[in-house]
Amino acid sequence: MNDEHETHEAAAPSASGLSDRDHKILAFERQWWKYAGAKEQAVKELFDMSATRYYQVLNAIIDTPEALAADPMLVKRLRRMRASRQRARTARRLGMEA
């Protein structure tokens, strides 16, 4: 997907308020990955974006009330994981154990 296509998909919400791409990303996140490299490769193949961009998009999606309404358990789990990683990063920066 180029930026123009990505913008079009992101701007075309379904009845739930989420775009088709947003639904696909949430469905993708429901899968479990044994190896990080496999997930990064799948992100590149399925969504045609870097892992960094994918996680930026994912974080924006999980902050929306539409995503929470569409899949509350998944979105809450992803938010908890993000908060945990943020706390660990902050603790490392402050020289504390996470």
C-alpha cells in the first residue's frame, strides 16, 4: 500500500466506525506469534508497511472508542501490554528495575 492508498483505506470507516484496514489489523493482532521476526515479515507482506509504521497505526487504532467497542478484550489487552512496556522503559531510563 502506498501512502495514498493507506490514507484512503484509513479514511473509509465501516458501520462500526473502523476502516477495513483497522479491522484487518485487529484481526492480525488476535494471532499469537512465537517469533518476532515472523510477525514483522507478515506485517510487511500483509500491510505493506514497516513494523514501526504498523505499531504507530495499531496504537492509534487501540486508542479509539470504536476499536474498544469492536473487540474490548483484545483492545484492553493491547493497551495493558503497551502501558507495561512504557513503564518498563521509564524504569530503565531512571535506572530502576522494571
